[in-house]
Amino acid sequence: MSTDGLAQDPGSEAWALMVRLFLSGRPRIAAIGQEFDLSPMQIHALRLLEPGTELPMSALAESLVCDASNVTGIVDRLEGRGLIERRGAPRDRRVKMIAVTRRGAGVRERLMKRMAEPPPAIAALPRADQRALRDALQKALASSS
Amino acid sequence: MSTDGLAQDPGSEAWALMVRLFLSGRPRIAAIGQEFDLSPMQIHALRLLEPGTELPMSALAESLVCDASNVTGIVDRLEGRGLIERRGAPRDRRVKMIAVTRRGAGVRERLMKRMAEPPPAIAALPRADQRALRDALQKALASSS
DNA sequence: TATTGTTATACTCTATAACTATA
DNA sequence: TATAGTTATAGAGTATAACAATA
């Protein structure tokens, strides 16, 4: 007789806890988005555009894991607010390179700083536990990426 | 001279790694949704409706962290597919209780099982690290919830 | 011919406000 | 009058298909 049929091994248990942590953090993410008046996808796109670099629309679509046709609208709205801009590519006149504007870079930096703040559940954890968490995650991501 | 201005303390570093893990896992979540032809919010709603229990629309709205007006549509679509049903409440004829149907319970169980599978990065981790991860997360969530 | 980005279309999620039927 | 849920509306994300310009 199992209890609820889930979470047998420590890996699954850890994963279930991470999902819970993220679901409970949804309001916080939404609130940060409202602070900057940016939708989740706009945040995601801005995050990908490091100042001083350019990305073609196609690369943006791939990183955002959505169809290229959606990127047109996402870029339109960010460009409409002066946060990013479309530039022509030197070799191929079909492609458009996307880059943050100076204003966009400022917004991006403040936004990234807010997003980087760990949620209360993590921040309140004793340093030893934070380190254990960090080390295990570092190991996990080192192997996959 | 700092490296990139972020991730000073272990808590922030751990959080940044978790965000990375979740962002890299987006395609996987999207793929699971497609398998079942369910949108993220439909998945979330189905997850909340444990078989044998009922929830009023208002409770669903609160748990989904969205306006009550949205729940009407989300419930409409799940009900249209026969996965959940609206029932009258005994005392107050204004409220509608939501519950999974027998078919919905079957879909829900298969769905939850797929979602519970940890991503490769976690699954490939040595058991000792999985346990360290689980224990730290357990501690974090115990204090906040 | 093939590819990059756009447009057109249709569906889902989102919030706000106005509405109904109860209480 | 207050509350539970609905409807109306408008904006944003989503995929598919058709299209223009360029390769």
C-alpha cells in the first residue's frame, strides 16, 4: 500500500518539490512583470538580448521555443516601447538582427536584478543548506548543458 | 572586479540555477501538454482537482492565481471534453462545485505521472546529490508553506 | 527552389467592467 | 447591499498556412 503513488526516489521527490516551489512563486513573477509592465515572453526575450550583442529573429524564436510568426509580434511590442530595435544584417538582406537599445539595456538590468532575487523560501534557508542546494544544482546542470 | 554582477551569495546562486533548469525544461513541459492536448492552465486546473473532492470556482480561481472570469472559460473547455463537471452546491445556489469525471481522473493520473518524471539533469544525478537536493528543498518549503 | 520574416486566422489566457441570480 | 459566476471586450501568446523579398 503506497501513500499516493508518487515520489519514490529522491530525484523524483526533489523534482516534485521544485515544481511546488515554482508554482508557489507564480504570483511573485507576475508581480515583477507588472512592475515593469512586461509580459512573461517579453521578459524572456529581453533576458536573451545581452547588451552589445545581436540576435536574428530566427535565433530568438528558437530560444523562446515558439514559432517564428509569434516573434514578429513580441519584437513589435518591445520595439514599440523603444526597448529593442531591428537592424539589417550585413550579408543576408532577409534576416533582421535584434538588439536592445540603450534604454532597453537599462530596463533589462533592473529587471534582471529583481528576477535574480531568490524567493523567501530560499532566502530564509540557512547558508549551509543554500550551499548544498547550489552545489547539487551546479552538478546537475554541468552534466546536461 | 566582479564577473557578471550577479550571484554573490549561495542562495542567489541556487536560485539562478533553478531558473536555468526550469527555462531549459520548457520544451519538455510543452511537449507533455501536447501529448494530452492540454494547455498549461488546463494542466494546472486538472492537477488541483483530486478525484473524490470538489472545489468551488472561486477556490479554483484563487489557486490558479487568475481572475474568476478566466476560470469560466478554462472550466468550459475542460468540461466540453468531459474531463470535469460542474455540480450545484447544497447550501448556496450561487456557487458551482467542480470535480473531475471518471474519464478526467484517468487522464489526470497519466498526466501527473508524466509531469512527475524528473528531467534528465536531475535523473542523472548521483543518489547522494538527489537526496541533498531533496532535503534542502524540503526544508525550504517546510518553513514557507 | 529554399529560406527569413511577415501577415492572416483562429484559439487560449489575461484583466476589467458590466451583468445575473442568488444571498 | 454584497457575493458567485457569467458575459463582453480588448490585448497578448500560440500554431498553422499563405505570402513577399531575397538567396
